[in-house]
Amino acid sequence: MNDPDIIAALKQGQASAIDEIIHIYGDRLLRSAFFLCGNQTEAQDLVQDTLIQVLQSIQTFRGESSLYAWMHGILLNLSRRLRRQNRLEYNNDLPNQMEAPRPAETERLDLKTASSAMRKALQALSPPHREIIVLRYFEAMKIEEIARHLRISKGTAKSRLHYATQCLRNLMPANLNLFRS
Amino acid sequence: MQCAKCQDQLYEYFDGTLTPSQRESIREHLAQCPACFSAFEQERQFSKSMIGLLEQQSRDLRLAPQIRENVLARLQELKQENQISESRRRFLTYSFKKVGTGSLSVRPNGKTRRNRLLRPTRISIFGRLPQEILKIAAGIAILLAGFYGGNILWKKRATDIRTRLERETDWHYIMVSSRTCYFLNQPELQLMHGGKYHEN
């Protein structure tokens, strides 16, 4: 089943369309949600809320972007809302949750450790920087697509991406040296 | 080409969205400028590392089966909610013609009309009358009955008073409209309106 078929089936309320969406896009949405919120449980909740929102809003989908891009836009909005709620509820705990890796770490780093360090660094980024890193390097979006997705100008997208990569490099352990030629 | 312009087009270069001439200009500049070449190489390396690390970090993540159940349950709820609101929607949109297609329908003026989930494709006024129409019709009937009933009683009262005056006195009246009359030999009570005297 391709995107137009899925959309038509969704508009008619067919359960098979849900299965198809979960089969094709479920894991990808979950991984993106995981990088956006940094927590597996919250990521699962985010995807569930996204799918429900898709059900409720499918009649408004005009086909100006791909189905996945539209769903990802919903996911992004929901993750921002969740972040606002968390900030209100756990404002005092934020410094403890966001523990960035120290640049002076000397432990032996393999790929798994590097991956874990990257995830921590990603969570230490500001939300706009984290979003743009996820869109660029996980969703493999071009600058034009990022600008359209975030509703910002191309210049802003490039500038934000530049600063986000600089921040991420600085947050990664120095001896990891992954981001240098 | 200047370094600032070259580095401004760094992301578009890797996206492949530059024109062939722009791309060639950048390649020429990179061959001559170590600083820009380093910036491009760093981005290439960063991109490669990030893609690998993000893949490594997330490859074992799977959507929980419970989510499918929850979403399907919500779909059922939406169907039920849609059925409940159906009679209300019929009242608002009923027509002799086809009004819904179950999706976005295009109006003659080119604008699209947003239809709700699972909207039926055809609605007929000859089917079961919506409760809302019956309620409104009953309300209108009560109002009309009140208006006409009151008017009849009002006129009857006025006629009774005029008849009594004519019988008990030597006054005679002339109706100049359905509600107004003049008494011929009683100048100070020439006008009677709605059964009441109006003194001049």
C-alpha cells in the first residue's frame, strides 16, 4: 500500500491503514521521537499521541508534503508541548537530568560508548539545536526541507545548524575525536 | 569566490541543490583554500559520524505492540463520536443533493470543504427526520399558536366592549381600521384601540 492508498483508507477510518502506517513508519517515528525527547517511554507515548492526532486530523491533510513529513511535523509539535509541560513540572530538576559528558574523560571509548556519549551530548543541547540535528542527520533532510519543516528561513536553518554542530562537537569528549578528519 | 560565500553554501553543496556552475566554483575554491577545504571536510566527517552514531543508538528501538491497540481503540471511539454527532450534522447540512464525499470535497467556487471522519456519502431529507427539525417545528408552532390565539382573543374583547357600549348607551361607532373606531356622538372618546379608551 502506498501513501495515497494509506491516506484514502485513513480517511475512511479503516483499521488496516493504521497497521500499514505502524508497519512502514512506526519505528522510524519512534527513533526520531527518542532523539527529540531522550527517553524511550516518552518516545513511545509521543508516537502514540502522534498516531492519534493523525487519525483526528487526516481530513485536513492536503498532500503538500509527504505523509511521513506531515506526521513528523505533528510529532515535533507534540514533543515541544511535552517539553513545555516537563519544564513546568520539573523545572528544579533540570540541571541534574541534563548531565553533559566531561571533556576530560580518559576512559577507553568504543563505538557503543561513543554512541552513548553522543546521546548525552544531544540531550544537553538546547531544544532548537537538538531538533535541527535530528532533522539533518537522522531524518536526512536537506536545508530547504528543514526550513520548510521548522517554518524558518533557509539562512536561519543554516545558521542554526552551524551553531548546533559546533555545540555538539564541544560537548563530545575530546579524546573521542570522532568529528574530526 | 570568497571564503564566506563558499562556506555559506556548504550545506547546499552536500545536499546537491546547487547549480552545476555554483558547484564548480566551490570546487575550484576548495582546491585553492585550505581553510574552506578543512571546513567542508569536517562537515563531511561530522555528518558521516553522526549518521552512524544515531543509527547505532536507535537500531534496537521498536514500537510497543500496545500502541497499536491503543490507537485502534481510539479509532473506534472516533467512529462512535462521529455517529453521535451525525444527527446534529444532518440538521446543519441536510440537502436534497449530495453534500458529502467522505473526504475533502471541492465546492463550485474552488474552495475545499472539510468533512468529518467517516461521513456518509449521501444524505436524504426523505429519510428519518432529524430530531432537531421536529424540535424547531414544535417551537415555531407554539409561537404561531400563541400569536394568532392572542390576536383573536384581543379582537373579541374589543368587539364585546363596543357592542356593550352601543347597547347600553346611544353611542354609535365606525370602524376605520381593524383596530380603531370613532364614536359618532362622543367626541371626548373618539378613539378606541384594542378595547381601551383613549381620551382626546
